[in-house]
Amino acid sequence: MNSRTPAAALASLALALAAAPAAADQEFQLKGFTAKGAEVVYVDAYDNGGAGGCAVGSTTGVVRAVKTGKETRFAYDARNECEESAANGPDEKAKKAFDAFVAAHPLTPAAKGAASPDRKRTLKLEIKGAKSAWHEDFWAYDEGASTLSGSVEVGGKRRKIFWAEAGAVGGHVYSYWSKEGDALVLVHTARQGGMMSPEETQLTVLSLDAPTVEVLAPKGARAALRKVVSALAQAGFTIAGEAPAKKERAASVVYAAKGQDAAAKAVAAAVPGGATVEPLTWASDADVVVAVGASAGK
């Protein structure tokens, strides 16, 4: 970092990230939330930028239930010059179906920024190993970071809700709140391999009233860890963090904090390979803790 102020340097970084050419790009265009923030509606657009000498892309309308993670996808445009047999061009039926859903479910625009619309909740993002700062409606961090985490502060108390791997050369996060302030969408964009590497974009949908889950796994079990995290996220659970496990185990175990037995049973049912449920007997920021076993990787 040079002698410029952190805010000025990070603003330049964000501009550089947006302007640098990428071999592939995925963009999420948020349309809004349905009534009471029950579902978030967005467009998932992908374009490989002609990498490999042929263009591949798609445009998909997505309706995602905030609390369950259930998705309905309307793939209404596809481009694939790499395979002659691949479907190409618009799918008018899928586009009409997506437009019909939006017409039948009036959407409330999302509110951007660190604070919920009612100002009762505040998003706190933190990064290890780099400088960061909020700008008007996004948060950016500089190179050198390892992981980033997020929590929501209510009445002076923080609740961890988000964890992600940071980009090697920096990145930025846009936050979108439902009108009620109990649903939050985070869009994290970063480049992992350098300024000329493809942008990787992660969209996370969070129900702020839902139980939070921490996932523990021993060293060497990264594949099983990623499998469990992906399965739980797809099932609609809020992943508050990942951490090393103290020991290896044959089968996964889900630990429930007091009053979270029902949530723990639901989490156990979603863990690949299954899991048993036991009481959580140590202090944790999460409501439920999953200790990943070898059974999850099979």
C-alpha cells in the first residue's frame, strides 16, 4: 500500500478490478424481493469472454426461497460455440415463465449498504491480512487477505453470519437488504490468481432469523468440508464459519446449542453421509456446529 489514504487506494483497487479484462465473468442482477422478503429474484448471467477461442454464455432467471434455499431456475438464453450439438439462442417459453412470475409477484427493490432499511441491523465485514473500507454501497478490501467474515450487529450485539475465502488481489462485496431487514444478499467478487485471472463471483442469500452453522473438519479433509458446506448452503442454512477439527472421525456429528435441537436435526439430515446429534458443550458463536467425518466424503 502506498502513501495514499486507504479509502482512495481501495477506490482505485475497485476500479481496477472492474476494468481489468477477465477470461470469464459471472454477474448477478438483483431484481428484488417478493412479499415479506420470502424470496429473492435475480438474473444469473455468465459469459466466458471467448476464452479458448469460442464463446460460451447463459442467462438464467432465478427465484430463491430465503429460508429454505429452494431454487426455481428459468434458463432463457444460451450460447455455446464450442459444441455444435449444444442448444443456442433464446428460450422464449422460459423467458415468458420468468416474466410471468415477476408480474404475479410484485418485487420490492433491495436496499444497498451496511445498514438495514430500518437501521436496526448493521452488517460488519472483517478481513484478515489486508486493509478494507466501506464506500457508498459496497465494501472493498486490498490484496494480501486470507479470509473474510461477516456479522450482523443488533442492539450492540454481533451475530456471525458469513465466511468466505478472500481474493488474492483484493475484492469487493455488495450487500442487499430486504425491506423488512431480515433477509440479506451478499455478492462477493474477487480474482484468486492475479489481476488478469477470471473474476469469481459468489452470491450468498441469508435469512437473518435462521440458526447459524459452523463447520469443522480435520486437515486433509478439504474435499469433504467443501461438500458439506455446499450441501448445507443449498439447503438454506447460514454458514457462519469454517475451522479445523481437533480430531478425525469416521462419521459426522452435529452439536446443538441449547434450544437448537430441531435445527440440529434438520442440519444432520442435510449432511452428506448423514450425522448424529449431540449437545454442544463448549462456547461457540454458532447455534449449530458440524464436525465433518470421513463418511461425508464418500
